[in-house]
Amino acid sequence: MSLSMKPATPCTFATTTRPAKHVSVRCCTLTQTAIRPLKMSLDTHQPAVKSWEHLLDPLDYDPMASLFTSRAVKLGNKWKEYLGVKNWEGLLDPLDESLRGEILRYGSFVEAAYRSFNFDSSSSSYGACRYPKSTLLARSGLHQTGYRLTRHLRATSGIRLPRWVEMAPNWVATKSSWIGYVAVCQDKEEIARLGRRDVVIALRGTATGLEWLENFRATLTPVPNADTKPTHHDDGDGDDSEPMVETGFLSLYTSGTDEVPSLQEMVREEISRLLQTYGDQPLSLTITGHSLGAALATLTAYDIKTTFKRAPMVTVMSFGGPRVGNRSFRCQLEKQGTKVLRIVNSDDLITKVPGFVLEEEDADVPKDQNVYVAGLPSWIQKRVEDTQWVYAEVGRELKLRSRSCPYLKNLNVATCHDLKTYLHLVNYS
């Protein structure tokens, strides 16, 4: 079956915005089960990527390097709209063709990060990048992008391990590993097409054992050096609590070793250098990632806007990302002007974890009225809110549904979460 053909019945999608006021609660627990892969393939000269994040690589989907030419629509002075300056109003339902091309383009950068990672746990270079900066994009399937890599990025787990772990296999004991890269658009024609010089930070999903353990550290923890002043919005959505994010995600972002700086330090150093070099030009920072990479992309965007007061427009393109922080964290993102577009497969369980989400769904519910949570009394709601498990969704959501796609059969956890599935659904929605 060729994926280059348009399906007779297009995949459907819907958009959601953050509604207001009636409160309900959702909680998801993901258990691992035996998974059988979906057999679908394309002709490709690139080696298949195998990882825990991809599990059995259920959809062999090419990174679609041709998007850089076949869908190269000139954005011109409308580029900020495609990066969310108006929260993508009018562009999501139906999905604007130019925005579709941009989403797929940024997704391809993430796929390149997967393809460049050394997943061979028997290798002495397990957890490293397979390619140098000069050839990474081309060797991972992306040719003539107009971008040049300027920095490799690594993430380090903050979990303390016993000494005997040094004798364990690489996938268990590897504390720090390559997680992505920074690339800058250098081609004059591509800069003209985009309407600005674009900086991309692309981050892969979970690969190592310690990264999986960090994923399961799902309680919320305060963000260091955050603006802890109560945030009050005119719509009543303020939150008096301090910004908090998932403990494991923050650990992977801020932890380092004597030999390896933290991901946070690497990002700050590179963004500082790029702002000094290109700060007088029209510039955008687009941070994109899948799964764990999507969560770290949101943290990265928050940190950049917090650290660099004159940072240019920062946009997150998030594929299959889990929840990241609480309502105060969301409010701070909005206050900063950070734009987040979450591409979500409604059949993907990863997008429904961790923790609880208290959703405000009815603007007509009075603030002082006792609101019931999922049919439970308000005193239970208060107990839930007092825990460190109450998260909030951020940004705008482009909702896809794999069960609505005629090309995706025998769906399972791996298929629904795989990045290739996301790119396929975006392409044919």
C-alpha cells in the first residue's frame, strides 16, 4: 500500500480550546501490555529506528524530506500567524494547508533526531548521536532543508543510582544521552520563504532506562527561579499557587554532571549566542518534540522566555506530548506570550497522563457554587486539588484520531503513539 495516495475517506480531526468553568476530573493509568506491530511499509534507504518510544516501529513512515520543496508555500509577512500569534484562529478547522506543511516540516526535524540516536545498547557509543553536525540532517533523510546544525543537546537523569548499577547493561546505567539538536536556517531563499530566520530545537522521545524512570516521577514540583507572584486573569482563570511541573521532566532538563552540562545550560548558552548573532534580524524560535521531547520542549520554551527578556517569538510544536505542569505554569506560559500547538491523537494514552486534570467546562457555573467533580462532592475535589497530581493542559490543541483513518488498522498503544502515525494523520487529515 502506498502512502503517497490520498485516501478516499480523509482522516478527521477536531480542534479544542481551553473552555471555562464547569469542573470535571480525568485520571489515566497506563499499563504496559504485549504489543503486536502494524505491518505497513515504505521503500526507504534509511535504517529502521527501533526504540522503546517507537516500540516495534509500527508504521514505517518516511520523514518526508520532500516537504521542504513540495509544500514550500511562501509565508511572507503572515509567518507569525502560522507560529500562533493569534492562537491559530481559523487555521485548525479545517487545517490550513500551509500550516499543515509547517507542522509536517517540524515533525520531520524530530524524526531526524530519532534516526540519529544510537539505540544499540551493545555499542560502546550507546546513547550518543550517530552523525556529526555537518551531515546529521542529510544522513537522517532530510536533504536541502536550508538549516545548519549548531549544537548537539544532551539530557541527564538526576536519579541517584547505587554503585552496582555500573555493572548493569548500558540501557540501564546510561545517565546522560543525546536527545536532540539546535539548527538555524541559513539559506537565503528559505529565509525569504519563511519570512524570518528560524531557529529549531528538535527533541526525541524516551529512549533509555533512566528516562523511563524519570517519566514515572509524576508528582509536581516547583519550577526554580519562577515568578511566584499570584497570576490573576480577567477571565477568572488566575491561580494563586506557584508554577509547578512534573518532577521527572524537570530533572531531565536541569540535571548535569561534572563532565556534561545540563540540557538547560546547553540551551541557554546556545540561545544566548544565537541572539547575539542574529538578534537584529526577524527571528523565531521553534521548539518541537515528540512524547518526552514534547514535554521538554514546553519546559525549554518556558525557560527561554524566563531567561531572555527580549527573546523573539517562541513557539512549541508538540507531538503526542504528556501533561507538563499545573494551572499556574500554564498561566505563566500565557503571560510570557509563549505559543504552544499540541498535536494530539485522541487514541493515544500518553497524551492523557500523568495525573489529574481539572477542566473548566461551563462558564455559567458561579464561582461560589459547589461544583461536583466527575459526580463526586466538592470536598473530594478540594482533596484532589491539594495533591501534587493536578495538571493543566496548555496551548491550543489540534486533535487527530487514528481510528478514523482507513490506512491505520489493528491499532494498539504503540501505533497510536508513534511519531510516524502522527505525521501520517497530519498529512492525510
